[in-house]
Amino acid sequence: MTLYRDEGVVLRTQKLGEADRIITVLTRRNGRVRAVAKGVRRTRSKFGATVEPFSHVDLQLYVGRSLDIVNQAESLMSYGDALCADYPRYTVGTAVLETAERLTAEEKEPALRLFLLVIGALRALTEGEKDPSMVLDAFLLRAMSVAGYAPALDECAGCGAPGPHRAFSVPAGGTVCSACRPPGAASPSPAALALMRDLLTGEWAAAARSEERTRREGSGLVAAHLQWHLERGLRSLPLVERA
């Protein structure tokens, strides 16, 4: 029996049989792992509440034939209680977890940077100091950057000519110059593109000064870019409350 230990964030759970659950965890060292937590649906389970979505946990697992098995689980931080009490932050948190699962196509492929981004987003949501919509957009932009899908914001996505450029094309990969602009490209405001840069680079003071209409415009571009590269929409994204 091969044992290993890792910490991770529970992304999703699903029922298995009468008492078990399959949990999907984004771990620090082993990437996305699917494992069986035996007996967690019983009222006397010793770690049932520990392996719920939004939980940051320390796990001991052993390698199974098809799915690994959770042997021990210790809670490091539970973000679920704070988020479930606030619908806007809960829906944003759900979108964060779903995005993390979708961006990890291969199981057990290390994804340390994405793991740290998820922890940072959940911590920011529970602290409540930042607009949850901007926390989501910042997470999505950075997660896409880690996955190699970052939108071009400072140069033309087609020819690489330095910007700023006024047109934005999701299929092209970001801002485009007049020579590379394809039919149907959007013409977002300079403020929306500047906000996206600020969220990508962590310039929160500048982002906080943005207007609501600018945030809505930027959110639309971020969501469109993400869902284009994922090739299908996120189920949780339409539920997110935008200001």
C-alpha cells in the first residue's frame, strides 16, 4: 500500500454508494486528485465535515486501483462557513473552484501556482475587503496566465506590435492593432483594458478607483476570453452577481 501526504483545497464532492463520497482536491504537490472518502456521509464520520468544498485540508491518502483513498483528513482552514452566509461571495467562490478544476485537465499534474491562486482568492473573499467581482476577475486573469491563456493587453495579439490598441478580439487572443483587427472585434474603453491590466498585475489601489460600468465591461471581456479557451461555459459564472 503506497501512502502519500499532501495539502489541498476541496473543489467538488459527489456521492458514492450509501456512505462514501468522491472528492476532487487541488493539491499543492500532486495537482488535481480524485479520491474516495469512505463513510463520510455517516453521522459518526470522524472527518465528514472536513472534506467539503471550500475546505483547505491536510490529507493522507493511499493509492488505489482507479481512485485514491483518503486515510486521514485534518482541516487547515474552512472558508465555506463565511462564504455560504454571503450569496455574492459564495457564487464567486464557486466559480473559482470550478475554474480551477477545468484548468487542470490532467490528474496528478503539479499545479502549484494555480493552487496558490485559489487559496489567495478564497482568503480575499472571506476577508471581505475587496469587491468579490474584482476578486473573481483577478483570479480568472491570473489563472489563465498560469495556463498559458493570458489575453494580450499591451501588444497586438496578432503581430506583437506594442500598444495600446483599441480593439479586442477574443478569438485572436486579446487586443489587436488596426491591421490585424478581425471582423467582429470589440472596441472596449481604455479604462476597461487598464482595469484588466491592474487586476492581472495586482494593482489593487488603481483597480479600486474604477467605475462600476468599467468593472462590468472588463468582467464581460474576461468571461468571454475564459470561456472561449475552455471551449464551453462555466455553469457557475451566470450565477455570479455583478454590480
